[in-house]
Amino acid sequence: MNPGDLNYASLKNLGEVKVFAHSTSIETLERSQNAHILICNKTQITKEVLENAKNLKCICVTATGYNNVDVKAAKERGIPVCNVAGYSTTAVAQHVFAMMSAVQNRVIAHNSSVQKGDWSANRDFCYTLSPIHEFAGKTMGIYGFGRIGQQVAKLANAYGMRVISTHKHPERDANKGADFVEWNVLLQESDYLSLHAPLNVDNEGIINKSNLEKMKPTAVLINTGRGGLIDENDLRDALKEGIIAAATLDVLSSEPPPSDHPLVGLNNCFVTPHIAWASVEARTTLLEETVKNVEAFIKGEARNVVNRLYE
């Protein structure tokens, strides 16, 4: 959330604050022991940590997802777990189109070519390294039509794209910017398929060999959702065999990935290090909302409590 460009002053105004950039499991036990409030992201807050933190009264997760916290154990201790939703909607949608442009317009590759002297040596006034296609008229498929999916749809509409998505309640939640279709239609008709669904037991590995084979050979897969939505070995094979044209991924099943990750090193797979959420504006909002969560708890008015779901 804060690599050094944000100010913790508003948080420090609420009490004594200790900041640790990273914590091992042992350090987490030690550092949480006397804390009243824990603010965390990827740090695992296990039942053992909760049992050891005798003074703990509240946990604030600086993210939307909270699977790093044993929320049931926290509930048993009467400890609310508060998250922040919606802070990165604009940033993630922007990153989707940045990745799509990276595939389609190949700005980095063209710049590298120019810097090597290729343009200076060219007898024509312009050249392209590969065909460039416009987004207008193409079909943007969106899997997961929540806040981010809807923002992606708005941007796609602005480009003149047709937008399709799947939805459990198409009539109730009709959206003038998108047509709701069946899952197989989404796969078959998308020129760009962007994943924004939360990961659960029903959709883990949903982008697998069988479903990839239903997609167009010219299709581009985009994942800024969760790495576990994709069977990564199946996607590697599909990219190498030309079953789909390319993939752009901001998330992987293991982060950071091992050096021999199956999707690292492919020339038609573009990977960024989980940065879609990380604009300055999004991180500022995340910090502000976290401060509000802490402040509300201190006032006895806990907000954004996720473990009420377990009542």
C-alpha cells in the first residue's frame, strides 16, 4: 500500500503505530502479541496468531480479499475483520486496456526497434512489426460483472466495442452497456476475454484446456482477477499451440512466481507483477478507507466488517 510515497500521519493521529514492511510467521506472532488493532494484507493471521494476541480487538485488511485471515476464528474471539472494497476499480480497468494495447499496438517493441536504428535504416516513412487492429468493432467478453467488470465495460463501450458477459440474474440486473450471454457463447465470441470474478471452489481453473479450445484462435485472454481462475499449464500449451493468440496476466497462482513458472518466458504471454491495483490514486484511497475503518472501530462503529457473514 505504501512503498514510501504516502503519509501515515492520519493513521498515527489515532494512536501508537508500528509499521513493518514484511513479517515472517514467527515475527507475526511476536509483533501482534500486544497489538489492539492489526492492519495487514498478505500476512497470514491464523488461529495461532489470534490465540497469541491477547489484546487484539480488530483486524483491518488493506485489500478487498481477506483470505489471509482466519475470519471464523476471529469471529469466535469477537474480533471484527474489516476490508476495503472498490478502491482500485478505475486503476484495474485502466490496466486491462494498457495490457490490451501492449499486445495490439506493441509500443515497447516498436520503440526498441527505433532505438536500435531500424527506422533510420528504413527506406519508407513508416513500418509495423505486425498487423495492428483497432478495438472498435471487436467483442469484449467479461467474466465477473461486478464494479471492475462494469468499469471495463464502460471503457470498452467508449472504444466502440461490443460487450458481452455472463450473469446469474440477466433480467434483474440488465445493463445497457453489455449483453448477457451463456458461458459457452462468452468463450466462443470474445475477441478479448477479461477475467474479474472472485475465486471460489466452483470456478478454480475454469480457464482450462476444454474452455480454451472453445475460444477464437485470434482471441486474447486478460486476467487481472485471480491467478487460480486459470489452469496455467493448459494455458501454456494453448499459447504454444496457437489455440489462442495471446494472454496478458497481472496475477498468477503463485506470487511471486517460481523462476520456472510455465507462463513466464513465452513471447505471446505478457505478465505484469500484480500492479493493476497499485496506482497512486488507488493506494491513497486504500489508506484513507483503512484509516476510516480504524477510526470507526475506535468509536464503536465498526464498518466494512466481513465476518458478520459467519453469524
